[in-house]
Amino acid sequence: MKASDTGMSIISACGPFASHNVSMNLQPLEFLLRQVREKKPNFIVNTENGPFVDHRQIDSSGGMIQHHGTDYSAEQWFRLQIDMIMESVCDLDTTVIVIPSQSDVHHPFCMYPQPRYELNHEALGKNLFFLNDPSTVTLNEHVTIGSTSIDILAHIASEEVVKRPPATAGPYDRISVLLHHLLQQGSFYPLYPPAESVCLESQALHKMQMKQYAPNILITPSDFLPFVKVTKLQYFSPLLLILV
């Protein structure tokens, strides 16, 4: 995937993109799309730790999602959001990359690693791309981005036993320590047995492996506070970590 030669800009976002106060609304998605129209990024990367179609959005009495007086099935609700995203970038030089979530009720496969979404759309393969979870993609022929929708850092943090170095050793960078596990093992999910919330397909563990080299940018949704940082670990080139 290639952007202009003058530079590259990316917006990364994590669902869910709907909220339910009195009735279901898409205000989070509308806010994101306003940012897209203003910033005009080359790429939008959606990592779906929060799904497009959450089971909590569905009316338990009829299995439908109610929005502005209209009932939507899970598949229709997903298409509505994709259509809104693609309509907002129709006149922009923006590529949309979407990674699935295990929590999406419309996705037929809820195990990890997870195959891409299946949806017939006129923009598919042009400026809309559905990727597997996890995935690594090369942008502008040089920059590699690795992304997963699983909150692997939180899962490792809940299992890790750490003895912190003395204060004289300098500040303790916990995120870099957690990231070290991913890079040293070359895996997007270097944890076994997995967290209780993860249905792991043991026969597909090879699909969780990173490519030959660690990505230049790693994007992962997390319950940790969002931030962007550059981390340097021994034996690895500087890596930009984005938590969304």
C-alpha cells in the first residue's frame, strides 16, 4: 500500500463506534469521521478490540439493533458503519484498513488468530482492506505496521511476576518490559495458556508469529491509558508503539 511521496499520515482507532444512552447512536463513529475529514490521513487503521457489532447492542427480545426507528440485523449494522466510513473518504486519498474482533457477533469465527471480515463492498480491494487478526502490512514500501485486536499487554501484565530493579537503576518502564516479551518471542500473543477471554486455536499458532523482522510500528488496543511512544530494546531497531 502506498501513499504520496511527500509523507504519510495515519489515524488509528478502536471500536466500539456506537453508544447506547436512551437509544443506539453512532456518535463515536461520527466523531472519528469528522477527524478524518479534517486531518485527511493517508491511512485509517481500525483495530477492533471493541467490536463493530457488540452483543450488548442487540435487543434481546428480537435480536435486532434499533437505530433512529429502524431495526438492523447484526450484518446490516456492520455494513451501515462500513458504508459511513467509506462515504466519508470517497473524495480523499485515504485507505481504510480494518481488523476484526472476537467480540463481533456477526463474525462467524470467534477464535484467535481470526480471519478477516467477509463483506461484499464496491471499495474492497481499492481503498478498503479487511485483514486477518493479527496482521502485518507494509505501507509506502518501507514502513511495516503490525496490529492485533487482542489486549495482549494487559493479558501479560496480569500473569507476569516482576521484581522491580532498585531506584538507582532508573525509572521502571513497564510497557517496554511487556513489549519485550512480544519482540523476543516474535509473537503477537506470546502467552499460553491464554487469558480466559481468548479462545485460542492451537493449530494456528504459526499465524500469530511476526514476520521475519519486528514491525516498525505496533498498534494494539488496550485498557492501559492511550499513548504513543518510541521504545528501544536490545537487538531491535527503534519501534513505535501505539496504544489505542
